Amino acid sequence: MNTPLANGTANSLGRMMSSHTTTAVKRWSCQNKEIPPVSQVKAIHIYDFDNTLFMSPLPNPQLWTGPTIGLLQRQECFTNGGWWHDQHILEATGQGLEKEEPRAWEGWWNEHIVNLVELSMQQKDAMTILLTGRGEHNFADLIKRIAASKKLDFDMVCLKQTVGPKGQRFSSTMHYKQSLLEDLIYTYKDAEEIKVYEDRPKHVKGFREFFEKVNRALLSYSNAATRKTITAEVIQVADITTTLDPVSETAEVQRMINAHNSSLRSEGPNANDSSSERLQLKRTVFFTGYLIAPGDTTNLLSLLPPTMSDSDIKFLANNILITPRPAPQSILDKVGGLGAKQIWQVTGTGVYENKIWAARVTPIPPSATYYTENPHPIIVLACRKGAKPMDAGRLQNWQPVSNDKQFVFETTVGEKVQLRIEKEVAGENEYESLFAGGRTLASHGKRKVGGDDDRPGYSNDENRRPAGNQGGGYRGGNPNRPRGGRDGGGGGRDGHRNHQYQGRGGRGGNRGGGAGGQGRARGRGGYKSLDDVSSPRYGQGNGYQNHVPNYDDPPSAGYGAGTGGYDSAFPALGNGNAGGRNGNAGNVRSDGGGMNY
């Protein structure tokens, strides 16, 4: 295996220079195109593809649990390589290859970088290169088509090869890229500058260190006459996070799981292979509640004191709790089922230890049947960082509100849902699959402590109860009332578990929404290099970084109450009865309720 200069010795530079030619350099490219002669090139401009030039979609952190996002990006977990090695994920960008190619994937480019590429193309003495760690075998044709649709004419389009032009084997994506850079610098000895555009801080650092070592080697006495040092600049590009349409994303991941499981049937399990387990897509239901529309949330937040600082306050006002778990059919029957509407009116406000602000509400008409596991139906309006929203149930003193603040609003019964990927469990029924811990935890109606469902920050959701018994901590229900539900206007706990569920419809956000289809949001979206994502800390336990879900997103952020969004049925989970709460292979009825990410 050839070693990049950064890992070699200065004395080897002269020998390496004599072995580099434009013919050898051309082998790095997947294009059948002549490259510029050595004498013509004075500058080399290199552009990364993913999240630098093109806004490649990432796993949606509001659609998937944190550990599942890590698992999706770990190559060894899938026989087909997972998110960054499956070309169908990239093909699904926007509205899919067939629709996006004719319009050049409009809206999916970093237009500032596109302008720089066009300037590089016009510069006669510049060599323009597209460089990505995606595998050449799966992505060469697709990435060339994406670039051509935008009329971007690169001198070289370089994707990671299984074996390099000189028989190299690459231990990492950075090793592959440095080997190519080494070849370019040695071959184009008249080039005075090299610029690399890259979004990932780890790779920016790696490139800068590499060029420093190159120039130190070129300054050595024995190599002084080989070529001059090269002016190197590595420009870190601010990435723009994007996601797929959530329905398309779920369907693509389900296809990826099906392909993985099919390959196991044809090839047989391998005890030494971590990707030899059959996988299944499952839902995690965090709570069931009366979901509040965003416009009503805005009105409810006006009940807060106007002098509140938002520096350490989390604003909520998005639902009235029914149960902090999947509600059994007995409770759903009480509230009219998923998608049922209920009108409420604000009657008072309260503050708990200057940490939690809440509003008390009453149904309209007062005789309406409702259910809540709090002593009274309440809305947590806001809480201070570190406070437990569940403690709002301890409030005893409520202050009446003026007539103009007695807001009347409508809610929709729905669930807070995320999807997860787990090992397929034989004999697991649908209700058990809603819990990451399986049937044992389902029978107790609670989640595993320290397992896949428990992620940092979950206590910020007013509808999550504490893990385990925390010294007699209050879990939101009335500790003094007997077990069992009430059929009248009040709420209560109902110990009955009924595994029959009805379906529910789904709706998503529009283009530009954080959780909806094709959303964009500036900031670090969790994209890692093709090496980083295989690190054990991504996708195991609580280790996945930057993807702690916000369980308090209003219904408009995804599937749930409100207007607009998707009318289509949510895709089936699994091959049979993995999804859906009516045993219909997971199809979801558009009944106004549904999934709220």
C-alpha cells in the first residue's frame, strides 16, 4: 500500500515525483475525459460533494430515534452498506431522480459553491476536481448525472475506489483523499496553489495538516530542486442540513431493510458479521395527547408573563397529556380514538417554584368525556432549563384569567411517534413492538431505563415520566385516586391493556419545514465522514451526538393535527404486521389524527 507523503519521509519525494504522470492521475477519475497537461496548470481547485457543493439529505432527526440515526449511517450494520453506501437514498433526493434531473435538482445546491466552481471552470490555468468519499461502484453514474444537470464541467470526478490506480488499499476516506492529493501535487509540479472546499471540520483539519507536512518535506535540502512549495488553502464550508420527504425516507429505509433481510436469506447468516441479523422497522410512541395547533400555541404562550427571559426557558404549549405511553384501546375509546376533536377553554394559570408555567383548561361542553393522567387537564406552557415538566401536576394554586385570556381552542387526539430499527424478534406482537424493551416492558406499560428510548434531554418533555422510581417522585397522575378509568368528565389511569388499535392518518410539513419534506435548516445536521459514521459511538446507546430529538415539537412539525401537509397514507412498516394499529400491514388512514414528529 502506497503511503501518502504526510506519513512518509522527505527523502522519498524525489523518487515519487519521477513516477507520477498525467496518465496515472487520470486513473483516479471516473470520467472518460482528457485532463490538462502539466504545463497548463497553475492552480488546483478541489470541491467536496456532500453538503459542500450538493445538499445531500441526512437522516431526519425528528423521524428517527437517535440510536437509529447512528445505525443507519454505520456501514457494517447493513449488507448493502446503509445510508451513505446505498445509491437509492441519494436518488430519492427531492421528488426523485426522474423529476429532479430535468430541473437540475433546483434548490438542492449550495449556490455560492456552484458559482465558485463556474469561476474555476472559466480560469484557463486552473484544474477543477470534484472529490468525494462515496464509492465509485455505486455512485459514479449518479453523481456525474447530478453534476451534468447543473452544467458543471469538472476536469476530474473522483470517487473512492476499492483499489487505487497503483493497487493501493485505503484504510480510510482521508487516506484515499490524501493519496490523490499527493499524486496531483507531484504530477502538476508547476501548480502554485491548491484550494480545497470541505464542510467537515475533521477533514478540514486533516487536509491542513497534510499540506503543512507536504511543504515541510519540499523545503528539505534533498528535495529543494524537485518542485517549489505549494500555497495551500482549505476552506471550511458552512453546511446546510437537508432531509428527504418523511414518507419517501421511511419507504427508502424500509426498502433498504428488506434488501438486507433478503440477502441474509440467500447468503445465510454469518456469526462473525455484525450485519447478519434480520432487522425490522418499528414505531416508538412516546405519549398520547390532545395535540394543539401552532396558531393556538401562539395564543397560549401569551398567558406567560411578558418579562420572561428566553435565555433559559423552554416554551411548550403544544398538548394536553392523555398518557405518557401508547394509549390502550380502552383509553382511546374514552377520548373518541385517534383523530378525535375536542374543544377546550382556559380557566386559569399557575407557576410551580418559578420553574414551570402551566394553564388549566376545561372541556367544552363541560360534560364532555375526556381522559388525562394528570389531576386536571393542564397545558405546560414553559419550563426553566433543568426543570421537569411533569412536576406541573403538583400545582395546587391556580389563578383565574381575565375574560380576554379565556382562550377557546380545538385539539386533535394524536401521538408523539418516532421510528426505530431493531433486530427482528420472533413472536413479538404489535403492541410489544411499540416499546424498545419488547414484551416485558410493554406488559408494564413503561420503557426500558438506559435503553434505546432513553436519550439525553428526554425529561424536557412534559409528557415523559421519570425513569424508575425516583424517590417517590410524582409521575403526573393523581396518587390518591383509585386505579381504573372514569367514564365521566374526569381522567384517570386505566390498567387495562387492549392490543387492538385503529389506524391513523399522517401528514407532513412542506418544503422548508424542519421535519417535513425536503426541509432545510442551517447548522450542523450530524453529517459525518464515511469513516466517522462507522465509529461505535454513533448508533449505540445514548452516544449519538447532535440528534437528541425535540419531543415538544408542535403538530405542524410533522404528522399530526393542523392543516396542510401530506394526505397520502404513511408507508407500511415491515413485510406484514410490523406497523399499523389495526393489523393492516402498517397502512395509515388519513383520519385527521396520526403521527406527530
